[in-house]
Amino acid sequence: MCCCRTKYPIVLAHGVGSRDDRKFLKYWGRIPKALEENGAVIFYGNQDAWGTIEANAEILKKSVLNALDKTGSGKVNIIAHSKGGLDARYAISVLGMDKYTASLTTISTPHHGSKTIDFICKIPKFLMKSATFFVNSYFRILGDKRPDFFNSYPQFGTEFINCFNKVALDSDRVFYQSYASVMKNAFSDIFLSIPYMVIKYFDGDNDGIVSAASAKWGEFKGVIRGKGQRGVSHADMVDMRKISFKNFDVREVYTDIVKDLKNRGF
């Protein structure tokens, strides 16, 4: 089948706290295989798990140029989840990758920041620096070149994002679209139940990590809720557990996204 054979190859840009080269807990689950079986040509962003937006954008730039070199294509389509969307926007707008990018699709990306992170930023710095030592050390072992937890997590805050949005302006050369997902309640994803309740209080409907309002950018394609009582969490949107549940298969969501890119001539 070739329903996902787009004109330009696809680069998947992952979010925070994970890497593309993990063997057992693969960030994108079964999604890449489903797309490739339908004709898509897939590459990965390979950013650091805890790199800053600026540092990860540099890595993503290299990954895009590698995809162009491997395929001989003139451009790529970037599909980004969570913070990967911010990495991609910076690479496109600030690092000059707009001329090599046909489209950017962001999924559950905090384009407008998080009031929850604003609250976390009030935690005493010495505690966060202690956490930084352990996080950076662990992810450096996993392969991060420039892990920087201390300067990465504040980049989700509203103050930073307000400034970021004035710098990472959209390019007329690139088609931008976005999606959000939401959990129905705190029991939808037990691992995200606590952050869901906190974000619900500060920011409203959310997927356990990012609010639906914050995920809107470019042509907003809507909120993915699923048809059951569970809703769709942040982890569900990248098939983190590699399972489908009642009336929802995330592989179909991505297949439809890529089909649409193909139909748009990308």
C-alpha cells in the first residue's frame, strides 16, 4: 500500500524525557512501522532527552539534512510530539530550516506554555539543581550529549514561551498544523493522574502533560478524545504502551495525518 507515500520524507521529532535509540521503550511505539507499511519514508529527530530547545534544534537540523542527503529530496515533513514541536519551530524559524521544511505537524505541543510549570519554577533552585545532577547524569549514560534539565524545564513556562513565540515566528514557506488530545478524567491514565489533576486546575482540559488550549498552533485540526470513557493521554498519542483500546488506535490517527499531507502535495 502507498497511501502514506508522501512527496517528501517524514522526520519524527520526539518530546522531552526520551530518546529515539531506546530499544525497549521506543518513543513512537508501533507508529513508524504502520506508516512504513503504508509507503512512508521515516527518519528520526534524534534530539537529546533533556536538551534545551536551542540545543535540540541544532540536532534536529542535522537530522533533517541527513534525511535530505539520504533521499535526495528537497524538503521534509516534520511530525513532532510535545516539546519536539518547539525544537522544530526553532530549527525552522531561527536556524533557517524553513527552506527545507514543507510542513510541520505538532501533536500535544505546549505552544503557549504551562501555568503548572510556572508553579514548579517557584520551587527553591537548590532542590531543582539537586534533581538536575541526577537527571543529567542518567541521561548522559543513555546517550544525551548535552543534557540540561535545569534550563530545559523552565522552557515550558508561560514567560519563556511568550518570548519564544516572538522569536520563532512562522515561515510563509511552511504549512503548520496542530492536534491536541485530552483525558476524560484522572483515571484515564493512572501514570498521569496526578499531573492531569494539577494541570486541570491551572490550565483546563489536558492529556496529563499539555493542555488542549496550549497545543493549538497554525491550522488547528481539533482535539482527539477517543470514543470511549478513557480519553487519550499524552503517552497514548505516541503509542508508548503499544496497545490499542476501545474505539481508538493511534496508528490510524497518524496514518490519516500522513494521508492528508500526501493529498496536500507534501
